[in-house]
Amino acid sequence: MLDTLLKKTSVRSPWLFRINAGSCNGCDVELATTALIPRYDVERLGCHYTGSPRQADIVLVTGPVTVHMRDYVLRVWNEIPEPKVTVAVGICPISGGVFRDSYSIAGPLSRLVPVDVNVPGCPPRPQAIMEAVVLARSIWLKKLGLEG
Amino acid sequence: MASFLNVLLQNLISGPATDPFPFGETFTPKRIRGRIVVDPGRCLGCGMCRHVCAAGAIHLQKDSKGWTITIWQDSCCLCRSCVTYCPMNAMSIDPDWHSAHAEEDKFKRIEQHTISYEPCARCGTPMRVMALDKARELYADDADVDPEEIRHLCRSCRQMSDAENSTVCVLRSDINTAQQEGRD
């Protein structure tokens, strides 16, 4: 009963967590600075950036996952409780982008963890990131078994 | 002193500054780089786009029948190099920025065209048909040459045809440059 209540109440607000896996900061600027400002206001969707992976529901990964960052990314990613939705932001985590086949790249991200949503672009537009968050939210609801 | 009241009033009237997207429409700047598209009527398969592509998103496979050009949108960094360097202006950027997709569509987001050779109208050698507007541009000074016919000839047959008709085939841009140089 408490479980159902928790599920029903938390559905309105998937919390976001951001991992920078060796990004050039372009996608991070689009994510944290542009998608968070009142003009695009991601909080209308109930989303809220959290500082702790243990509180997160949707994880947004930027950067091509460098060899140095791989273990840290996996450690932080494993701290996020299930069910979680992984969103690859920008072409780097999706395919490696301009860094593909480099000696220092352990990615793309889908080689390390299961990815659910991709949003390509270099960087993607804030509206495209919003679209990805909406898509991630619907996938998250499906994972919770609460597709509405 | 009460100037803040003015600001307050303006803020009350002007309404929210938030973009209504994703619940409503949003604006799209005219020159936004959404995704890259190829015009299969103009592509010559020269491979310049693949050579200059920073992200290695362009794949070109050639055989005796023609070639297939494939662009993986999930790897394209939209640097516009291919648009700049394409000698036939076959590449362009589409402002469609709706790029978010689920993981299963990752390898479906491609721009792919198979372009096949056609036999030369005179000698039958497999060749690439010239784009119509390119033929029009080349033979703009010769009213008796039909661009629709000449574009279906291979290079050597076209040279023969030009020699027979004593046609001078000149690029417009060359004429402009020559005129400018003459003026200077």
C-alpha cells in the first residue's frame, strides 16, 4: 500500500542527474544553463536537478566516456536506484562523435550501460533536450508500470 | 522612488517569459542546423564529403553499378564542412531539429541514397548523368545544344559532341571571373 502511494506521488516528478563523462562542456552548458533557465523551465515537467545520484530517476550523460572517466561514470551510474532512465545527450555518448576510435575513448555509452533515449546534436538545442526529457519521462513511467 | 511599481505593472501585463514548448509551439530560427540532407540528383560520388567529415559520419560504397552514400545522423556534428566542400552543392542543412529518439531507432536515423550509373546515350558506357541545371549552366551560351540530351552523354562522347558542334562549354563562374579580371 505504501509502495503504491509512493509510486503514485512520485510519478509527477522524475529527478534529473547529470554526469559529465569527459564532455567539452557544450552539452553541459545547454543542459544546466540553458534548459534550466525560466525560458525553457524543465520544472514544469516536475523535473528537478539533484546533486545526489541516490535521489535521481533520469540520468543525463554528456561526453564520449573517456578511459579516465569510465570507472567514475560506472560507479556513479550504479548508485542511481532502479528504475532509472539513461539519456545520452549529444553525439559523443551516442556514437563517439568526433572522438570515435580515439585511443582515450572507452565509449560510446551504450557499450557500457543500457541507454534508453538519445538526443544527438553538437550540442542539441534546449528544446530538443526538453523533448528527450519528455520521452525519458514516458519511458520511466512505463518502467514503473504506470503508463498513463 | 516608485519606479519599481512600473516594472511590477509591466511584468503583470507581459505574461510569462517561458517558452510554451513542449506543451505548445516553439520558434525555429531560419538557419538552425537540424540535420544534413543529400540531394541524390546532384551527388557525383566523389567522396569529398567523406574526406572532410570531422566525425566520420559519411560512408560511401562504390561498385560497378553505382554507389550508396550513407550519413549517420547520430554521428554528424553539423559542422557544415560537407556543405562547404561539396563541388556539386548536393549537401544542405535541414532546419528540422526534432532529434530526440529512443535507443532502438539509433541506427535508423540515417540519410541513405543509392545512385546507379546509366548507360551513355551514344556509346553505352555506364556513367553518371549530369544534373540538369549544371548542363544548363555549362551550355548557356549555345542555344542549339539541348541540355537534356547532352547530360546523358559520357565525358568523352560529350567532348566529341562539343567538337562536332564547335561548342564552347564555359562555366558561368569562369566567365564572371574573366570579366572581372578584364575590368581590373
